[in-house]
Amino acid sequence: MSLDIDRTPASRASTDRARPRSVVTGTPIRLRRTSFIIRPRVIAIVTVLLILSLGLAVLALLLGSVQVPLSDLVASMFGQSAEHKHNLVIQNIRFPQVVAALSAGAALGVSGAVFQSISNNALGSPDIIGLTTGAATGAISQIIFFEAGPIQVTIGALIGGIGTAVVIYLLSLKGGVTGGFRLVLIGIGVGALLSSLNSLMMVRGDVELAFTANVWISGSVDNVKWDQALPTLIISLITIPVIAALAKRATMVEMGDDMARQLGVNAEHTRRILILLAVVLAGIATSSVGPISFIALASGQLAKLLTRSGSITVFASAVMGSFLLMLAHVITAVLPVHYTLPIGQVTGLIGGIYLAWLLTRSKQV
């Protein structure tokens, strides 16, 4: 079910320029005070992407140095396989990796879609405007200075991400309103400063701890355990539906602050709520799998392209993010190389090409 609403051609109040929107047909449904639109195309796209993501997840569970037969997979997931090593590999190693990849991908996909909606800019993504870098700063500081475990690293990443978002938000405020190019440019600048700080901490820190931080900052699910995967899954399952419930307000805000006000929506208050929720998603995803580029940047845009929707598509962005991250995880597992490539490096290479294309072809940047 999709909660996205068609938008009329309009602009933000600060620019007063109209931009055409695509129109997607659907069936309107009203339940008491809540109304939404069921769009068959969106439902079909979400279903296909979900099936593909789960198919890749099964493939990731089977791949590896220890071959697990498909017939033994379900039993191994519940620790009931006759082969003890299958139980150990699936339950303690591959299953948490798959859960982390699916949930972190969904979190990044929705977070990117939210920030692109708030900024009205295709570059408005947490990995571009420095939020994942801020989350990495919080996590690296926990690793370097406190030799922290997974829970402390998760908390540090959330604090770093939220703190970075507060700084970017306050610096981008102009006339009591944020968003647009100002938000993106200030975010890029803050992200550059934090990236330098991250490098300085790793250079000045203990060699072994710096190596651990460097492995983490490369972005990977290979070392993810249940105490990292479960928080990401739980927070994503709670936060994404809340954002979906706010999708209608987000669409109104994109029409412009004046239009949103006429429709009874406090635009800046809505932005603050959405920013907080999107930062939590980006922070929790970064804390579990490290700074992963490209997923947040591309998921929302690809979801809009496939669904032909002009408004924020929350669930489509979520499953698109899960699909892309799962695909990267499987690709790194089957590459004919003698060592495991970090997912962050693979998505970074793809993301660089995608970003170059976006800068040369898109009219939204």
C-alpha cells in the first residue's frame, strides 16, 4: 500500500518556480480521518522488489566457503540442522548479515528519499550532505578513544548523526526556513570537515584501534552480529511506517510553505520531524554496516522512476534500498578475487559514476 499523493506543479515559497509532476492513477481510500491512495503500479513494483530482495537474501545465506544446501536452509536458520556447522554458520554469521543488509538498505533508502523531498534537490542525500559522515564521526570516536563495543558504537553513531543534522539545520536556516540548495551546500561543507576529523582520529589513534575503525568505515556487513543487526531492524520497522504516515504532509510541504499553510500544514515543523526521523534511520544504518554510499542517493530516485510518481514513495524507496544493498552484498561474495571487498567500496565506485551522470543530466541539481 502506498501513501504517496500526486502533487500539482508548484515550487517552494523561496523560489516561486513551478516544476511539472508526473501523475499516477490510483484508488482513493478514506478511513475515518485518514485518507490514502492505493496505486496498483506502486504495489506491483514494491512486491517485485521485495521478492527480488528476499531471493538475494536466500542466495547470500547459501553462498560462502561452507556450502549449505537449500533443503537444509530453513532447519539451519532455527538451529535444527543435523550438520552443526550449518547451524553455526547460518545462525551466527550469515543470518545477521542478511538482516542487517535488508534493514540498513531500507533505512538508507527512506532516509535519502526524505532528504531529497525536504531539500527539493536530487543531491539531498545523507551520504552527500554529511549526515553519514557525522554518524561515522560518532562511531569512530567511540572505537578510537573508548575501545567501545557494538552497542556503544551504535549510540555514538546516532549521537553523531543527530548532532551533525542539528548543526546543518541551524546553519541552513534563513528567515526561519531551511531546505533547498542552502541545506545541500552547507551539508557538503560540514561533511568535508567531519571527514577530515575522521581521518585525523585514525591517524592519531592506536594502530590496532585505527585499523578496526578503518575496516568499519569501509562499509561492510561481513562482521555484523545480532547485537548490531537487531537494533537496525527494530528501529527501521518503527520509523519507516511513521514516515509513511507523514508522506502526505511531506508532499504538501514540497508544494511550498504558503500552499502547505493554506492546507493546514506547518511546513517547518513537518521538516523538523522528518529530518529527525531520517537522521535516526541514517545513523542506525551507519552504525551497523558503516558509511555506505550510493544507496541513499539512488533508492528514492529509482523508486520514483519505476513507480512514475512525482511524490515521495516511502515503501518503494525502502525495498529499493534493501534490494540495492543486498545486491551489492551478493556481488562482493561472488567476485573472483582472493579477498572480500567491502560493500562500501563497491557502492562507492557505482555511486561515483551515478553521481557524475546525475550532475550532468538531472534538472534537479
